Amino acid sequence: DAGITQSPRHKVTETGTPVTLRCHQTENHRYMYWYRQDPGHGLRLIHYSYGVKDTDKGEVSDGYSVSRSKTEDFLLTLESATSSQTSVYFCAISESEALNTEAFFGQGTRLTVV
Amino acid sequence: AQSVTQLDSHVSVSEGTPVLLRCNYSSSYSPSLFWYVQHPNKGLQLLLKYTSAATLVKGINGFEAEFKKSETSFHLTKPSAHMSDAAEYFCVVSDAWAAGNKLTFGGGTRVLVKP
């Protein structure tokens, strides 16, 4: 398995509180991604990073921010959690953006906002 | 813009019978195509990927997929289902010319294998 660790693996939080999820990789891959998984939608991209301090939005970025201060760490922050952000969050890494380069996924973080 | 449609949200097969999971895609340019599998409460694992070297792609665990450009399809098959194949399967496309190697997922097909 690719060296990707997500923490925490499970979290329950209250509406309106800030939450930070962490993704740590040991593969030295340039690209890192945050996806959320909801039934019937597959996985949808929230934000991604193409290098230290270089990030960009995905298709469902509203209410989320990210930071990448080191190659190995990519943080996802929910500034003020809402019930609609209850989901399973996956971090992924990719070595390059070349054709046919696959992504490797972490084990996921199940977040419940009550 | 790229998109992926998995034509069946659920597929039920008997153990030992063939499995067919259907996927259609749209992409502005030459796409990268993948199938991923997710077992319950697990992360996603790559089954196979289309590399343009051959239209029939073989993956792990006996799965294979055929790329048909004229039909914009990338269907996944396995000749004989095993109980361990019960999982959710995702067809994924990445636009080769888009920055960031961003993946677009289909909605997923959940496979049930009956003994």
C-alpha cells in the first residue's frame, strides 16, 4: 500500500465548529488531493495541491480550505462545519499529471456533523 | 468538461457467473481511464488502467476492461465472479490535458455476489 495516513479516522463534531483533517504521505509525490464520498455521487474533488503552498479548488470547494506547508502533509479545514459536510473524506496522492498516472488513496476519514 | 456515467448503480450476480459493469465517459481530449474497487469500509484500490497500448486491458483479480473510442465506453468484465468480488466499483476519467491530473468519478456500481 502507498504510504498515506489520514487522521483522524473517525470524528463527530458539532455544527459551527472548525475541523481539520490531516493527510500525511511518505511517497514524496507532488500532487495531493482531498475528495469527499457521498452515496450516488462517487468521489468529488474538494481541493488539490500541485506543490508546497500551491493549491487549487475542485468542484465542491465551498466551505473548505486547505494548506500544504510541507511536501508530505496536506490539511483540509472546515471553517464552520455544517450537517451537509457529513461525509467520508479521502486523501489521494499522485506522482505526476502525465497521461495514465494513477492516484493512490488513503483509508478515509468518516466525519459526522451533528 | 469530462464526465463519467456508470449505467448500473447495483449489479447482482451468482458466484461463478460473469460480471459486467458498464461505463461511458466524455472527455474533451484523450482521456486516462481507470477502474477502482472499494471494499466495505476500505480505501480505493486500482484495478486497472487504460494506457493506449492496447484496447483490452487486464487488471488484478481476473478483471479486464475494453476501451471503445467509437462508443466512448470502458466496460469492466470478469468471466467468473467470486464472493470476494463483492464491493463497489468506480469508473474514473482524467483529462490528459487538464492541469493537476484531477480525477472525475462515476457514481459507482455496487456488486452483490450470491452463493
